[in-house]
Amino acid sequence: MLKSSESPSAEPPSRVGRRPSTSRAELERHALRLFAERGFDEVTVEDIAAAAGIGRRTFFRYYKSKNDAVWGDFAGELRRMREVLDGCPPGMPMMDALREAVVDFNRLDAAQIPWHRLRMRLILEVPALQAHSTLMYAEWRAVVAEFAARRLGEPADALLPQVIAYACLGAAVAAYEQWLRQDGSDLAGFLDEALRALASGFGEPPRRD
């Protein structure tokens, strides 16, 4: 549901001082590390910039706020998810296409998992991020609704595309919460199971492939 394409993969160095260049992924690493150490509310944009060895103005070239740093390159990932859905064969059932796209959107390398767990704990548990999360969820739902609308031959803001978008988001959030409760569990498996159950109308226990 929420993965960044540049999810950090290694513990960043605690180096302070101006550096000749940085990247979105580096800033994300520094931000997540500081949030874990001090708490989200206690970390400022200035703190993140200093940890990365850049100025405050440079930070804002990459992110509009520290809230956005938690989400990484979410816009880029949504574009990729839209491309995956656009490339689905016309004959593939709609819910199968959505399930495969959502699972792919959230597929993680082993090195990404600790960072992504931290990211999702922040997104799901920090009150200061809830309003911002609502905006991001709306963008995610829009991608799903647009695809569902094309398949159904209806406008994206019609009832059924919106129901499908909200239901898929709810299933994905539930899968994430289950994953966070169980260390070492399989996020892709939970997402697959939740979306299969949704597609079947919860009539039969879903089976993981």
C-alpha cells in the first residue's frame, strides 16, 4: 500500500556538516532514524537537515514537510502502481488485477523490512501524521478507483469504483496492522490473503498460493 521506491536499506552514518550533495533516500533514512530515536514530535526539519549535512532550504527541495519524509517517494510509487494496473491483460478479473498490483506495490527486499516497519508504525500510530495520512490514502484510493471505473465503464467518482477503492484500502491497512503485530511475518502474504478474502466476499476461507 505505502512503500517508497527508495526505501532505505542500511543504517545511515551519524555525520553532521555540509556535504556536496544528498538524495531523497538519504534524507528519508536520516528522518526515520531520528524519529525512532527521539519521537516524531521532537524532531524538526532543522534536525533532519543537520543530520544530513545540508541546509534547511535544501531539505525543502526534496520534501514539503517532515511529514512527507516519512512517506518517501510515494508519488513515484503511485505512478508505478498505475502503470502496473494499466498493463494488466483485459481478460484478467478486476479484483485479481488489483490484488496483484497491491502486493507488487508493497513487495520488500529483506534490507528494507526494518525501515518499512518503522515507517508504517509512524504512519499508523503517530497522531500528528493522521491528517497527512488521510491525504495520501486519498491519492492511493484514486488510483484504484480509476482502474475499477475503467473496468466497470463508470466514472471514477461513482459508487462502485469508490466502494472498491475504500474496501481495498481497508484490507491493505488491516494486513499492515497484522504484519506489525507479528515480527518476522510475511507482509505480501497478509495482503494477498486479505484481498483474496475481499474478492470472494468472505464466503470461503482464502488460501495463499
